[in-house]
Amino acid sequence: MLTSFIFCARTLLLGQIDMLLLMTSETFPTTVRGTAVGVQASTFYLGFFLTPYISAGFLNLELEFLAGFCCVISLIAAIASALLTWETRCLELADTPADR
């Protein structure tokens, strides 16, 4: 059951790549945008493809530990997303890092 849940979660996460690409392309200046989008996409797909292998190692652990682990990772991701992003509405996108 845990394996099927993880595969369903992977499917739902695959839809989030569009939002991540949009945020990355709006946040970074034009001169480094290609590198930023490439790093973001590669880390996303690396995690996407490693998830089944990591989850296979978690199958023999207790469910409370797995739920706690997922909660901690989700909390870290929520804090990082709150601290690392800023609103780009009504702002001009920068062409170079000095334009920021």
C-alpha cells in the first residue's frame, strides 16, 4: 500500500514542474535564467526517479517514522519556499543581476 501511495504522490508531483519552471524563470535574471532552469529541472527529475528506490528501503520501517519523516521534509520545503521566493507581480523582470 505504501508503494502505491508513493507512486500516486509521484504522479501528482509531476504536475508541479510547470509551476516550478514558471517561478524559476520569473525569479532569475535573463543572463542566469537558463542555468537556473536547468539546475531546477535536473534536481526535480533526479528526485522524481530516485523516489521508488528510496521508498523500497523504507518499506521495512514503521509507519509512524515514515509519516514523521515526510512531515519534516514537507516542513523544511514549506519554510524554504516561504524564505526563498518573492512576488514578481507588477515588477519588470531583470536582464542582469545588477538590475535587481
